[in-house]
Amino acid sequence: MTLGRASQQLDLLDPVSRFCAETLPANSIYTFLHDHRDRLFPDSLFADLFTQVGRRSVPPSVVATVMVLQRLEGLSDREAVDRFAFDVRWRYAAGAGGWDGASRAGFAHTVLVDMRERLRRSANPDRIFEVALAAAREAGLLGRRRVLDSTPLYDAVATMDTITLIRSAVRGLLTAAGRDLAIALRAVLTSGDDYASTAKPVVDWVDKTAREVLIDSRARDGYALLAALDGRKKLPEAVTEAMRLLATVLGQDLETGDDGVLRIARKVAADRVISTVDPQARHGHKTSHRGFDGYKGHIAVDPDSEIITATEVTAGNTGDAAPAADLITDLTTDDRDPHDTEPAGDAAVYGDSAYGAGEVLEHLDTAGIDAKTKVQPPVAPGGKFTKDRFTIDLPAGTVTCPNQVTIAIRPITGHDRHAGKADFGRACTDCPLRTQCTESKTGRQITISRWETHLTTARTRQTDPAWRADYRATRPKVERKIAHLMRRRHGGRRARMRGLARVAADFKLLAAATNLARLATLNLGSSQLGRTPA
């Protein structure tokens, strides 16, 4: 398919276009896209997605505009092409005008599916987001401050229980194996289940013994399949992936009892697969009391312009601090944008205590970025002395307790997060402050983090009233932006895709659409936006 190009000859007498120009507000997203579509999404921007020979595509500038409006309104592909066909505002935004002549034709919903897939496979899949961000940058809207936060993205599939996971994984392996190999594999199955149906087997679920027999028999079928394929060479990639998924499912939920029967383990695996339909979705917790299943969307926002500067999507069980460095690459010295006029030292990052981890503080300090991330104060059980009641002298390698007993820090090897430990041990035996310090029979221990200096400095700094006032005035702005992203009109928190890569692409498209809507609200003119390079 070759690159289709939108007509540059607009009919000034077209009644639909004239009606929209006269009635739509100047800060409408439809007016904004109509005025700036050729600058933002020139057809040449998508030239690498198409070949030199074939029939012409729908102009990518039109498709990109529809994708933006679709994501803003949370529509399905079929709903979006219907809206383009019958809503004059959409046609005005896309430069299609009225329904006379060549502009009468719409396009099939599969065009949107095809464009997303072409973008996903390209060298620059995030170009729509980057174009919107470049427009904001050229308008001078991006400063050197960023606020970070995350939000749950609920998966688009049902969370499966253990027996459904096992049967689905077995069924998936038999399907991937193909006809001939599947016949050989079915010969090793002993449960009597043909795995043809997605429904649960009929069993008395109240009967504990019946449940255990069911789990054991299906698990043994799974292990038999893996054993039958073990050592085989040149298996198709689909079979290898299905084997890996089956092995994961069998290993995460089951344990062998003393009687040799496989049963569901009384635990939840740390990285538990929750669905064979979307194996990358995970159990997650936004708070200790609120869980969810799916993914987690992370954003960085400029607090002054409310422009989203970066997004990431991770599995639901990933900590907020993990993608923090990727969200602020535009603030580092090497990646500093030439349009920025503020001094490099003015860069600052705000975040709640989830971003107050030692590794994040170290990264910010190394990059010369002011850390405005909140750090949790030290805690101790039962109201005992907290860690900050001890004097930690890192240069001297000692820790002094409230009773003025000084103990040397003993290095710890083989631990990612702990660098040392001070063990007061015998000193606690006759200590008059023991009841206020510890109930441990072996005495109080103070663990020294690898990032102890950064954590201590951050805790001291956040006691400053000026620091706290700045934090309270700035960080909550990201909450409002997340509310904008997750509003019902945009589709809410439910992921519209399956798989980490596709969910991430959809989330970034939502961020791009929200940024363009923000630019429209600010009612920026052509001279302010400049010309976005193709």
C-alpha cells in the first residue's frame, strides 16, 4: 500500500466547513486540529509506513486526526469511523469538509487497526505523542519541573482461577502444536479431559476431595505434555511460548503434599500470571488496601502548563520508582532540549513517597536535579525508638544509640539494598532504655541502606516549611491530570488492548490526545506553535 495524500485544495464555499468555522469555539479541539493538522500530522510524517508500489492508503493525516479524536472520546474503531462519517466536527477537524464529490467516502474501521499495527512495527511508534510534545515545546510551554505519579489500568480480560489457568494453558499448547504433534501429545493425557471446551469441568466444588482430584489430574496432564516435548529441537516459536506459559502456570500455584498429590498452594506467587489470554497482566496494589488486576500507567507532567511530557506502562506489580528514570530523561543534561532557556540547575522532580526510594534520589542527585520527592519517615513497631533517634556517622562507620553506646557498622555482602548493619546485641542487655527501644531477645539492630546519605538528606530537607509549601502547591497537579486521563469520556481505567506493548501504545496515544486538547484550550495561534518538523 502506498502513501495517500490529503488534498490541499479546500473548498472555501463548502457549507459544512463554513458552518463549523462560524459556530465552533476558537479553543475547540476540532478547530485546533483543523487549523494545525497539516503542521502536526503531514502525510510525509508517515511515509516510512508505506511501500512505493500498491494502491493508495487513506491519507495518514486524516487517520491520525481520527485516532486522536477517537481516543479523546473513548470510542471503538467502528464507532470512530461512524463518527467521522456523520459528525461534521470530525470531518472539519480532519479537513474532509462536507459530503460532496470525493469527500463523500469514509473508510473502514480496519484502517485504524492497520495504522496502529504499522506504527507499532515502525522505528518510531510514538510519533503522534512526540509531535504533540514538540508543539508544546515550540510554544514555550515546557519548563524544567516534572511531577510523577501512576494510576492503575485494569486489564481487558477476566482474571482466571488456578484450574482455568491450567486448562487454558494446556489447550493453548495443544492448539499451537498443530494437528500432527497434537495427536502425539494427546496420547500422554490421562485425566480424560479433551480440553475442547473453555468451561470448567463438572465437579462437586463443595467436595474438597473432588477438587483436589481435579487439580491433581489436570496438573499431571500439564507436566506430561512438558515431559513429552522436553529435549525436542526446532520446535515452532508458538509451541515454545505455549510451553513456557504452561510451565509458569503449573509452577506458580501448585505444591506437592506429603502424599504426592498436587494441590493449590496457600500462597500467592510474587509474579503470578493471572490470565493466559493476557499473560503480561499482573495483580497490583495502588495502596495496601486497594488491589487491582492489570497494568500500571506512569506519567510525568509539567506542573505549570499541565502538559504530559512522558509516559510508561508496566505490569501491575511494578513499583512506582522503577520507571522514574525513564520519565525524566528530558531533564538530564545530555538530553536537554535546545529550546529550553531555563538554567540546567532549575530542574526539579516532584513525587509522593513512592518516588522517595534511595535509587531515585541517587539518580536525581547524579543528574543535578532537585529532588522534591517525599521520603517516608522511619518507623518502629510499638512506638519504639525510630531509626532517626540513632546517630549514624557514615565517615566513621559507626552508629550511636540514644543511650550513647557506639557500635561499628558491619558490612553486608550479597544484598542489593543494604550496605551494612550495626548490631547492639549485648549492649541492650542492661540498657535502661531497652523497653523503649526493642523487644528482641538479641537486641536492637540498625540496618544501613546503600542510599543512607541520600535518604537522610531528603528527610532533613523536607522538614523545611518552604520545601513543604512548594511540594503541597505543586505535586497535587498531577492528580488532576490523571483524573483528566481516566475520565469516563476517555474510556475510564479499563485497558482497551491486551499485552504490555499495545496497552502502552494506547496509553501514550491518550496522553498525546490530552496534550493536543490542552493546547487547544490554551488557544495557541500558528505563530506560537511554529512548524513541527516532519
